[in-house]
Amino acid sequence: MEAVLALVVGVLGGAGVWLVLRPRTFQVIMGLTLLSYAVNLFIFSMGSIFTDKPPLVKPGVPADLEHYTDPLPQSLVLTAVVIGFATTALFLVVLLAARGLNGTDHVDGTKEEQ
């Protein structure tokens, strides 16, 4: 399970970096989204990959990660998803306004030849 998760984080991160380096605005937005997914999965995996384990301490059970899952990475990922959505929406609006001013969606402002 850990190897598959590491592979998925690596592929998402690599694809995100490749898309961020592209000259088109939609590809940059998709690259940033993939990078945020990779970081969120990485943070989420740090909290321990267990199913059916509660995040809250119960009386009589030792308070360690063997019996519980860490709730902090879960809350960080939830917050990152909300902030990422707002940032993506703002980034999209700014880039669409720039496209309206420049007449192109290339980052460097050059027109694509047809």
C-alpha cells in the first residue's frame, strides 16, 4: 500500500511540475491542481494509513498511533482543499482577465500561429 501511494504521489507531482512549465494557462492551472493533490496525499499519508481506527482517544486504550489515527493531517488536508479551491478560482479569474487584455492565453503573451 505504501509503495502504491508513493508512486501515485510521485506521478502526480511529476505531472504537475510538467504542466506548470507549459505556456498555456489551462495547463498551468491543471498543473497546480495536480501538485496540490500530490501534496495533500503526502500529508494525508503521514497521519498513518489505517482504516477503522478512531481519531479520538478512548478511556482505557493507550494513546498511540497503533490504536488511533492522527487527526491533524486530516484537518490540514481538509483546510488545504478549501484554500486550494479558492486559490484556483482566483487564479482562473485573473488569467481570464489577462487573456481578455492580451487576446491570448499564453503566459508570455505571444500569439500562437494557426
